[in-house]
Amino acid sequence: MRHRIGQAAPAASPVEETDVCVTAMTAVSANEVGRPGGGAGALDSRCAWWCLLLTGGFAYVALALCGRSDPFLSGNRTHRDFLLVLLLAPVFYYLAPRNNLPRRVGTAPRTYALRVGLGYVLPFFLGLHFKHLGEFLGLSFSLTESDLRALPPPAQRALAGAGVGLCALLAYHLALARREAILLRYVAGLVGTIAAFGLVTWALRGTHYAHVHHYMWGAFLVPVCRFKPWPSLVGQAAFLGVAIEGVSRWGMDPWWYPR
């Protein structure tokens, strides 16, 4: 529609305004859902949900499993460990959950409920009972030099089985990393982390010994399980539960102790 110079342009009709809004919203949604990772480069609402899950798990262990009156007090009798969990949560979210936690937008409601409920919340909740599982199986031991040298036969078999299972899990995830064309940096991250811990342990070998707490290996395996297939999603949630249980029950204890 033409209008004279100096004359105000006619106002758009409600129908035209609605069409413009719908077109813009559709474009934004398509861009968000269509991108690989769905805008995974930025922290999103899933990160807030994930942090709430960690908070709830920490409080559950403290209140229900350890009988404390303060839900955010760790085994070290301090709130420092809970604050460290909150500070590190966005970092770990960026490393792993942003890649495989389902989005409500673009995901069928039933699929979303199954992946979040059965694929994440349930294994996370089971991981929070790691200590009770070990006691039930009669496999309570720590990964220290003294404990590993004096392991009874049942614990030796259990540790060997866990090692085989971990190797199978790692091989599976290496295949997934290769399929997603990130194998080199995926392996570099794993090897670099293990090598750094090993070098420090070797450098301190004369004065300190390493103690691999279960919150440590649980947290280490969370970024390993960063892929969308069910085994990776379930593994990530279970290892996350183990890590949170360790921090809430015992605290973020040192990695090296004086001899």
C-alpha cells in the first residue's frame, strides 16, 4: 500500500501483526531445535534443572541416609562441600549433560518422560545409595595401597569384574566418540586427566599416598558418559549419583595424604 511522503504509514492490521509474530517464533524454534546440540553452547533451563537435581541428591543423602538435621552439611561438618558442588555444577553440565539431557521442545512427551525419569532420575537415585550397595554385597573397601594389598578374594573378584565392565564401557564410548568425530579430543581429555593425577602421585610418592575416593572416580566418569544412547545416559546419571553421595556423606576429602 502506497502513502504520501510526510504522511504516517497505516498501522498494521491485527492479522498482519499475528503473522509476523508467528513467523518470528517459528524461525527461532526451528533454529534452536535444528542446531546440533540445540544451542548447547550456552547454559539453558536444563542446567537449572540439573543443579536442582544435584542439590536434592546432596540433601537426601545428608537427611535421609546420614541422619543430619542440616541438608547441606557434609561429612566434614561444613557447608564448603555443598558450595563447591554448586560452583562446579555448571562446569560439569557443560562437559556432559548438555550433550545428552533431552529437551522438552522437539521431544515427544512420552520419550522425554522415559529418558528423564527412567534414564536419569532413577539411576541417579540408585547411585546415591552406593555405600549401602557395597555393604549389602559385602564389598566395603577403599582404593588405597593398603586396602588393595589386603583385599579378600570376594573383593578381588568384584574389583576385577568392575575393571572388565569399565573397560567395556570405555570401549563403547570410544566408538561413540569416533562416530561423532570427536575421538581425538575425547581421548586427550581422558588420558590428560589420568596422566596429570599419575604425575602428581609419582612426584609426591616419597611423602604422600593417593586415595581415590569414590566421589573422584564418579565425577571423572560423568564426562565420559556424554552421549545420547541409553547406556551412556544411564551411566552418566548413576556415576553422578555416586559422586554426590560421596561428597555429601564424607565430603571432598584430599586426594593425597601424608604417609
